[in-house]
Amino acid sequence: MSDMRERAGGYEPSARQRERDAIRRRAARRSTVTAFASTVVVTAVVVLAVVNTPGWPRVRKSFLDWDVAVASLPKVLEGLWLNVRVLVVAAVVIFFFALVLAICRTLRGPVFFPLRAAATAYVDLFRGLPLLLVLLVVGFGIPGLRIPWMTTSPVWLGGLAIVLTYSAYVAEVFRAGIESVHPSQVAAARSLGLSRAQATRHVVLPQAVRRVVPPLLNDLVALSKDSGLISILGAYDAIRAAQVVTSQHANFTPYIVAGFLFILLTIPLTRFTDAFARRSGWLGAQSGLAGGGALR
Amino acid sequence: MSGTSERPGTGTGSDDGAPEPLLRVRGVRKAFGDNVVLDGIDLDVRPHQVIALIGASGSGKSTLLRTIDLLEEVDDGDIWLDGLDICDPRVDANAVRARMGMVFQSFNLFGHLRVLENVALAQRLVHGVARAEADERALAMLERVGLADKARSFPDELSGGQQQRVAIARALVSSPRLLLLDEVTSALDPELVGEVLDLLTELRAEGHTMLIATHEMAFARDVADEVCFLHHGRIHEQGPAAQVLTDPQQPRTREFLRRMLPR
Ligand SMILES: Nc1ncnc2c1ncn2[C@@H]1O[C@H](COP(=O)(O)OP(=O)(O)OP(=O)(O)O)[C@@H](O)[C@H]1O
Ligand SMILES: [Mg+2]
């Protein structure tokens, strides 16, 4: 980026600076070429190695059948739409539930002991349980109770299981963020007369949340993939749809289609949120990330 | 001490003619574990008075300022602000803190808020001022410290001296009865110290009451009316700035000053 630097005030760079810029440009060009060449070589080697295995023709037919892919696309896409909706709703619920859990865990004083203990127990429990297990217990156990007003929809129950588990993870991310805000920030807020709650709400949490945006993104991507687990409860999502088409055609290509769509879903997710975070200055000003990339 | 006087102006009017102290500290003790940091502090700050707290690192200057601002609880002793016993647990500590302004050693501006929002925040949240009015007051106060053009910046886009002036503006905007300043220049490069000290000198001329912990003996001499020497949690000597700094009566003070002002 250095050669793109603005020359303020229309001044002419010195010969030495022009030379430095030229060296940087050459180095950048060289590393681009190297990266490109090595990518081509590695890809070629891997492709050749796979294509030359004895079973390749059969695998290709049962996993990479173009006609089956085209035929399955509408159904898998329809299923993916369910994944997207589950993702969005679950992400919002997880965000707030996890924030509440994290705040409960950081409360001080004997009055808050029950809250703090409950939140800690919750996090310990659901962080230790495999998601698959929670999914099965919630998905099959709750309908088994035959509670009249309780839904038996696999989508809602699956979503519930995901929220239960992910909230425990995300709560820990938030707690780390809260504890990373220096105590002097609270002292400054309190010295202005802000109450403990106001200091938390207006000073600690905004900074904590900004700081944990990158790990949260990571969890969001993981969540988008794990939303596919609701298919084991019978929810008609992308994976379930792929499964159905697979059995119709006796061909595994729909799974590849589903996998491809999940990747297409997560890549823009990270890129968009990254760009959004940067534009709103969340990663900039105070996170220490700004400018770091400019160092040699 | 029953009369909770609420006179906004000068604090004159006691029987003997000397102004009633704005802040009265009596027998304040504070320990962290076995470490007795404040060991019976007595201190009076009268309206418009500027008192400098000097003393070695770890002598308890910051702790004293923090206990006065109710950021630490005293273990024993009393503190009155405007005649109100602020150590009483029934007193609304947030309201008391809101009547004092504190500026810290290391800058604790809120990094996620712009300079203007830093200054306006407590106006809105604590003093119930509407946003437009709060912003207006904040801007006026930034103007006062010469940083109106930085209102839209984030704190880390400012120099250390500018940040500290914003912190002072933030403490001043609520018209505090008492300003507590904790080594506001010690984290600054030498060439930035001047702009902050100049500002404090102006504030003194405007009649602000200040209690200042400082390592700058020259500043203490120029700006403070009185100097308090703190050693191992006790005030060993207190008196007019010029006298304490040039002609200390206590051996400990003398020893401290000899190390501070090598001649
Ligand atoms: N929160 C705390 N917990 C435990 N000990 C503390 C705490 N705050 C201060 N102390 C101790 O109190 C003593 C006095 O600290 P204080 O910060 O008041 O000194 P100071 O006079 O301000 O020093 P300096 O000039 O270096 O700022 C030190 O020994 C310090 O370790
Ligand atoms: Mg200190």
C-alpha cells in the first residue's frame, strides 16, 4: 500500500523515497507471482493425484454428476433458506442471551451470588456437552414430555438446542471482552457520577463488544454450518434436502451441492462483517489492529 | 456538622472569618490487606484553594484522592464535602461523585466515544441534560480548553497533552465543587506538560478549588497555595507552598525534596 500513499501538499518525493517505493513495488510484484505459481503447482499436484487414483471414475460419477447437481439445486437452495432463517434468528437470540450470561458472571458482591452461580453452572454445563447430544435430548426429549403448549417442530427445537449450546460459548467470549476493559475506564465513569449499571451499559459493554467482533464472527461462521445439524431432527434444511435427492438419484452429488452452498454462505458472511466492522471504525481506532499491517 | 450548606459561591461565613472548608478530611485510614496506605489523614481544603499533594511513589497520594472521590471505601475516619458526611453509607455516592471532578494519571477517556461525547456523557446520564444542550455545553468546555476543533475526533487520535485537556474538560463540564487531579502530567512527554499546566494555572485564576497530586515541584510552587507532604500514609508537613518547598520544617520533607530537586 505504501506506494499509494497520498503525497500531501503536492510535494515531490525525493530520489531516495522513489527508490524505496520502487523496491517495495518490485517486492510486491515478486511475491504475487510467487504466490500465484505455488498455488497453481499445488493445485495441479493435488488434482492429478486424486484423478489418477483407481477409484476416481466411480467417485466422480457418484459425487460430481452435473445433471444430478442441476436437478438437486432448487431443493437444496430451498433447504438452505431454512438454514439462513435459523441462523439469523439463532444469532440474534444467542447475542443477547450470551450477553446477559456474561454480565451475570461478572457481577460482584454477595447479592448477586445466585445469579453468578447460575450463569457459571450454565456455561460449564453447555460448554461441556456436545451439540449433537443437546440436539438429540432437546429434539426428542421435549416432545416426549407431551407438554401441550410446547412446540414439537424440529426447526424450533433444533434452533433451541443450538441457542443453548452456542450461548455458553459466546458468553465466554463476551466475558473475556468485558474483563479486557481496563478497570480505570470504570473508575473514570464512576468518578463522573455514573452508576455501576450506567458504567457497564455506556462504557464497558460498548468497548467489550467491539473488541470481540473477530471471535464473534468466527462463532457466526461455525453457527451457520452447525445450523445444518437440525436436519437430524427431520427439519427440511439444505442437508436434509440433499439427503432426499441423494436417495432419489442414488447419487451423492447433492451433498457436494449443499457443501458448496454453505461455503458460498459463509464467505460473504465474513467478508461483509469484516468490511462493516472496518467501516464503522470498530476494528480501527482503539483495537490496536489499525496501522499494525503497515509495519514491516 | 449538621448544616448541609449548599452555597454555590464562596464558602465564607464561619464565625472566625476564615472560609469554611469545602472538603474536610479527618482521621482517614485505608489499608489494602496488611499494607496500611492511609494512616490517619487530616486535611482541609477551603473554597478557591489549590493544594498540592507531594510525596514519594507509593506514599498514598492516588489512594487519598480515590477515597475522597468515593472510588475506594475508607476503613475509618470521616470526609465531609460541603458539610455533608460523604462516608455515610446512606449518602448517594453517585451524586457525591458527580459534584467532584477527577482527572487521572493515565488517560481514561472512553476510547469508543468521540471527544465531544466523552465530555457530554455525564451531562446526559447523570445531570439529566438533554442531548442538544449537553453537546452545546461540552463544545463550550472544549472551546475553553482550546480543543473545539477536535470535538469529532476519537481520543486516540489526540496527543497525550490534548487527551489530558479533554479529560479536564470532561471533569469541568459539570461545574464540580472540587477538582481532584492525580499526576495529570506524569504520563506526558516533557514538551506536552506545559500546555496542561498552563490550563491548570488558568483554572486556578478562575477560582476553581483543586487538590492536586503531583511530582512537579515547580508546578506545586507556582500554582498551589499550600503543599502537603505525604509519607507512608501520613501528612508530615503542610503549609504555604513557597515555605514548604524552600524551607521545610520536617526532616522527612527535607530529605524528600533533596532527592526531588537535586542541586
Ligand atoms: N487497589 C489496590 N489494591 C492493593 N493495593 C493498592 C491498591 N491501590 C493502591 N495500592 C497500594 O497502595 C500504596 C499507595 O499507592 P498510591 O497509588 O496511592 O501511591 P501514590 O502516592 O499515588 O504513588 P505514585 O506517585 O507512584 O502514583 C501502594 O503501595 C500500592 O501498592
Ligand atoms: Mg499515584
